[in-house]
Amino acid sequence: MMEKTFKITAPEGLHARPAALLVSAATPFLADLSLHFNGKSANLKSIMGVMAQGVVTGSTIVISAQGSDEAEALQVIDDVITSKGIGEEC
């Protein structure tokens, strides 16, 4: 299993647009991808699960990946978060 920590900088937090970008990036991978926030976890391939976390601007999240393509999946998620103005790696 691999993990990366990010600080969310998007003004709207992880609401519809940024959540959709993350889910779209996560879906093609075989690895199990999870978003961890405030003691709760959500499947990163579920738009409702991601949005239900209530992640606001300034929050710190952890993305974990476990599976055969976990390294590639985590790199793609990192690229989406940092290049699309969603957040920055901690």
C-alpha cells in the first residue's frame, strides 16, 4: 500500500468539479483508491463518497492506493490534484 498527503487549496474544497476530476482519474485503475479525511474513508472511485466527506479548503487529506497498479494510480492522482488547482502535496 502507498499513501500521499495533500492540502486542499481549491476555493470550493472537494465539491462537484474537483471531486469529478479525481473520480475520473481514479476509475481506470485496478488498485483500490481511498480518500481519508477526519477519521473517515471513502472510495475514490465514488463521486458521492468523495463529496460526502465534506472536505473544505485548507483541509489535509490522505490518498491511499493498494493493488497491482498502485504506484501509477497514485502518480496520476497526484498530477490531477497539483495540476488542476485542487491542492498541493504535503
